[in-house]
Amino acid sequence: MRTKKKISLTINEDTYLAISEASKTYRIAKSQLAQEAFSLWLKKETEDLMAKGYEAMSNEDKVMAEQAFDAQKEMLE
């Protein structure tokens, strides 16, 4: 059973030439370069989404902390 799938892409000529040159320079197949590029892009997107989620959570935590502080302050007055 094949674990790899074949895809077809359309890219501009400059990108193609850069990929071809990198393939020769690093002695890596163009498909391997594409695989690594896709993996890096997916990792970056996942990290960006996680960072946004953590930021949203920290904002929610800040609001809750301010509400709790205000409630405690009212109790002490």
C-alpha cells in the first residue's frame, strides 16, 4: 500500500526555477522540498492559531481577574 499521494501544482516560473536550483544545490528531490515546505507551512499556521487562542484566553483571564478584583474590592469597602 502506498503511503504517499501524488498532486499536481501550478506555480510561477521564478518559483519553479528557485525550487529546481535548490533541488540541485541540496541534492534533494523537488517533491521532498515541496513536502518539507508544506510541513513547515502547516506547522507555522498551527502555531499562529495556537498563539491567537492563547492570546484570546489571556484576555479572557484578564477580564475575569479584573471582575474578581472589583468584587473583592466592593466586599472590603
